Amino acid sequence: MSSKAETAKAKAIADLLRQQVFIGVEASNAQENAAKSGGQQPRRERLLNVISVMERDNAKGSGAAKPRLLCITVKRNRKLRLHKVKMNNTIAEISKTWSMDDVKAIEFKEPTRFSLLLNHKYDFSSSDAALVEGFVQMLVGFCNKYGIKPPRYINTVSGAPGAVSTGSTGTVRPKSVFNRAAQQGPQVVPPMPGYDPSRGQMDGSMAESQVRPRTQGRGPGDQSALMRRMTKYVADHGGDVSALVPMGMQPVEEVPAIPTDANELEEEADDVEEMLLDEAFMLSADELVGNFGWRANIDAAQLESRLLGELHKLESENVRDMLEADKQVPKLIKELDHAISHLEQMEEMLKFYSLELESMDDDVRKIQTENESLKVEEANQQRLLVELEKILKTITLSEDELQVLRNESLETTDGIERVERVAASLKRMLGTTPGVGGLEAAHEKMKKYEFYSANFSTRVYDYLKVMFQFKIDGGINDKGRPAHRGIRLISGPEQVHRMMIKYAGLTLWLKEAKPSADKELQALYIQCMNMLYANQTKELVDSCRPFFFRYRHDVSSGGANPIAEFSFSTNVGASAGGIPGVPGRRISLDGLSGAAHHVIASAVKGDSMASAGAVAPSNEMQPAEAFAIALDNVVANVIAEQNFISDLFHYVPPAHTRAARRQPQERKAARDEDSKLGENATFYNWVTHRLRPIEHWDMPRPKLDSKDVVTQTVHFGSVKEVKSMLDLLYGSLVTQVDSLVDMGTRFDPSQAIGMLVSVSKALDQCKGSDQGFLINVLERCNDKLETTFQSYISEQARAIEATKLVTKRRVGALPFARIFPKFIAHIENLVGDTGYTARAIADSTYSRISRLIFDTLESLLREAERNASNNVDDKDAQKEQLNTHVLLLENMFVLVAGLQSYRTHSCRPYFVPMLDTYLDHAQIVQRKVMRAYIKDVLRRPMGRLTDFFDAVERCLAANKDPMSTPSLAKGQLKKVIQAHSNSSMRENLKQLAKRVDKHFIDEPKLRPIVWQAITNDVLSNYQRFVTLLARSYKSTNLSLEFTQSELKGWLSER
């Protein structure tokens, strides 16, 4: 591309940048608005130079070159900037901006390539070497002169050909620029400002590189040189040179003007720099011409003529003024002499006045000092007057307010609030005026108010003393207390609390004004409330007594002991009477007939439930239920009493009072406000901050520390006074609770597990609270109940272990087989689905009792089978084994029936999985014993036939021919078939049916089940016999004399 085309392109780019981005330091608002309308944010900066380059970022590695514009601008404050601009179509956008100090190094690589080290290294290239040369020269000059630390220069020269600078602070140029300038001869590019060709470096230091003042005026030659430099500057920056050339003159570019020496070069460079950086020459060439009103060459010529005319006119007027001045000199001298004489007279007068003023200076200072002292004294007196007025206001109560303390009623809430407000004012006056004791009036008022305070304290104490006694006596004499299911509850304290809490502010007054009266009032309250609690607690225990002694009354009236229905040991409840005809310590079946055992079993299980083993829950209230009602009432009253004492007698810090009344999310926001009240509430704070008792006495209060966080150390009512008051108030509570436990478990110790549920529930309610007194009582009760129940279970286990099983005669189902399902139902009715320790104790108890029962029965079976196998020919041993099978079948049947009945009718869903484990175990044992029993009873009617075909099966299993075995030959088979003829088989089955009926006479519902199992086994064996005959003895044409249908008919004849 030609140089003209590059110049036109550079001019077009410069115009675009001046319109959109760099609008100039003197731009008008209209120009700025026009630039903003294009979507850009214009800058008031003057564009000095611009070059179009291709950028390659070394920090990002190799990549495609990007077109960019590098611009040098200057602001009004002479701050130079280097901008990198990218073009989006016709929109210019600044992407990076650096100052001259950000330039760390400049490397000139080729005539069209150079690099800049800024925040990192950038490589730039352009198509025009001349534009690159001019841009780099300008950038180097500005960095040298206006940068704090000049950059490093790589592949550049510093005055002499071939000298390479690597960090010099002097002005440098690209090597190629210097060489090309030397080759072109007269067309040498002027060096940058401050460059001295003779020395090759800057003149002076950076601090002295300011523009030097000119001492010589410019003549016509200077004017021509200036015109040439302006023309060259405008041409280099895309301006119109013709606008600067006057009419009839040759353009400056055509006039050869080659500097001849270093001084002229330096002077010319300084002129160019001054023009670029001075605010007057910051304007572009077009704007500079426009400020003078030049429109073309004609305007320039006219301006020149007018300026020359003005210059001649000023010179002629100066000459005329000088001639006229010579005529006025004598007259002026005379006037000056006259003025000097007047000035001397005035000097004498001023000296006299000065002496007079010096003599008055001391008097003036004294007067000023006295005036200042008077002002200070007056200000102090004003302040003192204000303070005295405030003090008098704070220590003054009207007579009407004092009458409120003496006469206002204390029975209504409004009256109490009025009294508290006046008392708070009185308290504030007595507590906040220690500095006015020297004032006689204040001293008299303080004595008067102390007198009123003492009288008011006496009135409050006397009134509260009477009210406490009256209200508590009313609760003691109240006979209309509520009852729950026949149990008289403690309800008097609740009425007393509701009526007495309104006096909480007055008790705080007594606590501060008269502590001894406050202690006496607390002692009176404890004394009266102790009587109330003692009476009502005694009535509560007495009302529970009928429910605890219900079993004793039932036995005394001649009925059966209901406890024996679910207890394995008849020693339970023996003090009130036992079961008629049954020994008191243990069950022994030795020496008892079947009929006698049946009587015992009937007495234990009841005739109505003898067959099915079902559990019928009682509708009457159990002792554990009565204990739960009583304990809940006692726990609620203890919780309410402790909370009420803490509120009424102010053992709760005010910050905790507010924290307990707030929601958790509100506590943090109000913590700063609570911290102002401190840890102890004052009566004045109580009234002014409108503090009120926490109330909600029925709920345990959590332990809170000073930051309203739940803790285990600091809590409401944790002080010694509250503990002492509770010990005095509930002195007999531990005894009463122990009495409830003893009476509730006296006749039925199993009730302890139900009572334990109530105690665990109360402990869970008090967990994490401040109820230390109540927790100690409950923990003691909990330990006692656990011990009682464990003793009861140990007694039941000993009863099961001590049962003597006799197999010489059949005695029917054992008692523990019938009792175990009822025992589970009874305990589950007491425990229920709870997550407390009672649940774990109950589960452990079931496992222990069931393991004992199953181990007892299975050990009996193992012993009988071992004895029978060791004595095969002993008929007594075989009979004992059969009796054992019958005994176990009856017990397993009763046990399974009882568990299934409980599971079907009253078992709760949560207990079904555990109950199924016991059922599965019992059914496994039942099936095992059933197989052994069937084998025993079928040996008499079908024993020979069964043994023969069992031998045939063993022979076939050994791959032998039964016919070849002498004991299994055809003749032997024929004898076996003849021994089991049709008539004999029918008679044998009839005798078998009678025998089974005799075995299970005590369990009629078990007989059909056993007979059906026998029927299935006989038919199964018949089918096996027929199969073996067809397989091994087909050639003999022998068969059984009876058919399967005949067998079914004989088996169904019973």
C-alpha cells in the first residue's frame, strides 16, 4: 500500500477515534452527548498519535494475530496514557490502558515490528515502517521525560551508530531509524525532546527535565521555523496543511530547513514538546485555527495584517507617552516634596499615639482578664442552677403520691400497679442522690422519704402476711377438690399460686428495702404451704389405697387370687391368702393324680378360659394406673411449686426471666438489652422495664446460662435458698412416694414395671431442666421399682426351675404353659409401647422366662429319649418316653394356643415381631414331638408292617434285591401281610383311637389335631407300602388285604 493510502487511512482512523472515544480536553457538551449516543463512554483526552497494528500476546503462546490500534493521548492534567483499542465494525472500544510508568521495556525488532513489556510482553507489527518509527520515537521520548523510571531499550541506539542500549536512561531511537536517517542525508528526523546529539544522552536528571524558559525572543526567522513545525505536526496527524499556509506563500514542506547544529536541533525539539504538552497547544490544528476565526488562507492574511497594524500603533503610542512624561517631571517632584513633609508630621503624631497606647495596654489586659473571669463565673452559676433544679425535681414527690403509698388498695391489680410506680420513684430518689447530703433541704427530704419507705415496707409485710395465711387456709379447708377416677388430687396450691403471683413486685420491694421481713415472709409461706401439702398428699395416698389393696379384698371374700392367673409362683400375694388346696411355696406335680392336677390347673386358669388360654383384660383400674395418676399429680405440683417460689421471691435473674418468655429466635436480638439489667433484678428495673413473672409453672424450665444457652450448671432456682425451701416444704414427700410404691407392689409386685413407666415418663419430662429436687426423688423411686420388679422376676424364674416334672403318669399341661401367654399380656398391658427403660426390662424378662420354659420342656424330652434308647426292652422306659411326648404335646398345644389367642385378640402391632419368635419356637418343638409321638403310638397297630418295609427301603437304597434277602423273602412278606389282615387292622385302629383319647383326656381340643396327624401318617405309610410292593414284589402277586378307602373309613369311625 502507498504512503498516501496509509496516511489517508491513519487520518480516517484518527477522525473516528476523536468522534467516538478521545473527544479532546476542550470538547463541548454537545460533542460529548453525540459521542455517548453511539453507545460509547467518551474520554476528555487529546489524541497525540495512533498506529494500526497486529497484536500477538506472548503470554498466551502462539495464536492468530488480532488487529488493534495503539493510541497515545494526553489529559488536561498532562497525564500521558497508552491505550489499546479494538474495532468492532465501526465501533471503537478501549480494551487496555497503561501509563508511561507501566512501560517496562521497548524492543525494536524490525522496521515494521516492535515489542512492549507492560503487564506482560506484547508483540506488534504494522505494514508501514515510517508510522512504526514515528510512534516508537514519540513513545520513547515520553517515557524518558515523564516516566518515573525509564524502560529498558533493546536493539536501540543512543546517539552513535551501532551502540545498543539495554536499560540506559537516555533518549534512544530504533537502530533502523538512525541508519535510515543517516543514509537519507538532509532529511533527518529530529530527535526526541531533551536529546543531545553531541553527548548521546539527556541533559540533566529526570527532576531537571522540565521545559527550560526562553531568554531570547523569536525574530522573523523564528516565526518561519515555528510555522514549519506546526505545518509538519498537522501533516503528521492527518490535518489539512493548506489551512495553515497564508495566501501567496510557499508551503512549509517545500522550504528546505535543515538544522545545522545541535543547539538548533535541541531548540526545535523543545518547541515541539511545548506545543504538544502546553494546554494552549493541546488542541488540534483545526481547533487552533478555528479559535482565531480563520476559515481559509484569506483569513490568515487578514489576521497577519491586523496584527502588524496593532503592533505599529502600540509602538507609536509608547514614543508619544515618553515625550509627554518629560514635561511633567518638575511638577511631580514638587508634589512629592510636599507629600513627604506631611508624612513626617503624621509620623510624629503616630509616635505620640503609640506611647499612649502602650501605657493603656496593661489596663486593657486587666479589664479583659476580669471580663473573662466574670463570664466563666456566670456560666458556672447557670450550670449550677440547672443542676440544682434537676436535683430538686428528682428528690421531690407530691403529697398525692405519698398518699398512694399509705392508702392505695393492694387487693386490685390496678391499685398494685399504682403503688409500684410510686414506690419505684421513691426507690430511685433514695438510691440515686448520694451527692446532695450537704444540702439542708435535700437532707430533710431524704429523711422524710426514708420514713415513708419504712412505713410502706411495714404495710406490705403485714398485708402479705395476712394474705398468705388467708389464702392458704382457704385451700386447706376446701373440700370440693376434684377427683380423677376416685383419686383425690392435690389442687389447693394451684389456687394459691394464681391469687398470690400478683404480689411479686411487692415481695421484690421487701427483698430490697427490708430483707429480714422478706425472709420472715418466705418462712411463713413455707410453713403454711407445708400444712396444705401434708393434708392433701395424705388424702391422695388414702384415696389410692383401695386400688392397691383390691386383690387382698378379693381373696378375703373367698374368691380366687387373680394374681395367680399371670404369676408362676403362688408365693405372690400369700400374705393375703392363697389358692385353696394349693401349697404356698411351689407347684409340685409329684404324687398328684390327673384329676387333682386338673383341679389345680382350673384354679389357676379359670374355668371360662381353661380351653383356649385366652387373656381377658380387666376393666378395673390397676394399681399401676392409680400410681401413675397420683405420681403425675405430685410431679406437676412440685414443678409448679418450685417455679412459683422462684418467681414470687425472685430467685430468677431478669435476663433469664425475659429469655424464658421469648422464642429462641428472639433471644439473640434482645441479649444486649438484657445485659443492662445485670444478674439481679432491682425493684426500679422491675417497674420501669415492666418485668413480669415467667409463669407457665406447670412446665419444667430449662437450664440457661448468662448467654441464654442451655447448660448443665446454671439454671433457674439453683440457689441454696430454693433448695432449702423445697426441702422444708416437701419434707414428707419421699416418704409418701415410698408408701405409694410399697402399697402398689405389696400384693402384686408385677405392678412395679407399670409404675416404672410413670416414673420414667416424669424423669424424661424433667430432663435438662432445673428440677434438681424432683429429679432426685424420682431417681430414688426408679431404683426402688427396678429392684422390686427384678426380685419378682427372680421369684418367677425360681418357681419355673423348681417345678418337678413326673413322667410316670400323665398329668396334662403344666401351669407355666398356660400362664406364660397371660404373663406376657399382663406385662404388656402395664408397659405398653414406650421408649423408656421399662420397655427394655420387659423384653429382657420375656426372653428369660421363655428360655426357662423351653429349656425345661426340651431337657425333659432329651432325657426321656436317651433313657428309652438305652433301655430298648424296658417297658417302663418306653412308657415314660410316651408319657413325655404326651406331656410336651399338651404343653406346646396350650402354649401355642395361648400365644396365638393373644396375638389375634389384644396384641399391639409393635409387639407382634417379638411374639412371633416365641410362637415359632413353640411350633418347632410341637412338630418335633408330634412326629415322635405318632411313631410311638403306631408301633403297636402297624409296627411289624412298618419295620418290614423300612428294611425294604434300606435294601433298595443299597442297590440290593429284597427278594434275595432271607428276612425279606416272599415267605416273610406273606407272613407280614397275614398278620395285618383286614379285620385285625380295623381292630388295631379302633384300639389306637381309644388310646389317643385316653392320652389327651385333659385337652379335648388337642385330640382331633393329633388324630388328624395320625390319619395323615397312616395313609402316607399305606401309599409307601403299595409303592414298595409294586416295585420289589410285583412278581409275587402279593398285596395288602385292605385298601386305602377302607383305611380312611376305619380312621373316621371314631
